[in-house]
Amino acid sequence: MDTKRDAFRRVWLVLAGFCAAAGLVLVLCVTARSQIPDTVGRLLTAEETAQVVARNSPMTAYVYLSPNADFPRGDTIQKVTVHHMAGDLALEAVGASFAQRDRRASANYGIDSSGRVALYVEERDRAWSSGSVENDSQAVTIEVANDEVGGAWHVSDAAYETLIELCADICRRNGIEELRYTGDETGTLTIHSMFSSETECPGPYLTGRMAELAAAVNSRLEET
Ligand SMILES: [Zn+2]
């Protein structure tokens, strides 16, 4: 009898332990989810949009916030990282793509071929862009549309001009005195391919213009 009772007790202990562990996992999941702001993954009202834009670049023309981010970022903003969209995509299409949780990808900003700017992850949060937690924790990341698909992955003059102005705006508001393009991850202007051998992002055209981009941004920073 006693042995049977002990066996029952053991089974109940195991079950209780299992329930406690399941409860803990549930609590952790709810806590993790609750860190995602309620502005994520939906169209915002005009008032909400104005509040979000006020915390980010005034150049922002479209907002669709992605859940694929760390809220908030784990480090201070010290860098800008350039990516390309690998396509001539509308800002709305990129927003819809970044809204899918299973894509596990995002960027802080996007620029389309007409030079319009979208915000997908607020600057205070870490976008999942470059395959490097360290870089993305320190960088504001920007996806630029290509007006040539394949080849050198060319971008339009309007997109490139906006990229200069957006970088300068990010630097001014975040106290970055200059952008340095060193060709490796030690600079304050970085590109995706520095962190992954599996990507050419942002493509030969933009990669070839990074030193020029840094110089153009720095001359605008000196003007102000
Ligand atoms: Zn990229």
C-alpha cells in the first residue's frame, strides 16, 4: 500500500512540477509580447503617426511599424547601416513584408525610388537588419530601393539624394559628429555585407558610393 501511495505522490509531484514549468513559460511569453508596443503591425491614426514621427526623422512620409525588433535597442545610436531592397519596391510592400513575424527581418527606415521615406522600426528600437546584434544595436538601418534589378543594383538619383539627407538628419538628432566609411565594421557608416559573407547587400552600385556618401553627409553636418 505504502509503495503505491509513494508512487502516486511521485506522479503528482512530477505533474505539479510540469504545470509550474508550463506556467512559467506562459508568463515569460506574455511578458515578452507585452514589450511590443501597440503601435506595431497596423495602420496608425493621424495623431499616432504624428507622435511616432516626432520621435524619429521628420522626413518620414509613411509609417508601418514591424514587430521584428528589440524594444528598446540595447545600445546608443552611433552608426548608420545601408542596405538595398533587392527590388524596386513600394514602401507599403516593404512594410507588409516586415510585418510578417516569420520573416524575422526589418530595418529602421526605407527609401523608395522617388525618394519617399518610410519608418518601420523606431530609432529607439533595434531593427533586425544586418545579421549582427552588435551592429544593429548601435546603428540606424536604411533599406534603399533599386531602380535596376540585378547587375550593379543601381538606385535612383532621388533615392540617393534622400539617403544623404536622411543620414545627415539621423546624425544631427543623435549627436553623431561625422560618418566614417572605413570599408569594414569599425567605421560609423557600415553596410550589410560587412557582417555576412552570404549577401552582396547593398550591391556594387551603393557599395561603390559609400565613401562619397560619408563625405556628402559630413559636408552637410558642417553646414549646420
Ligand atoms: Zn541588407
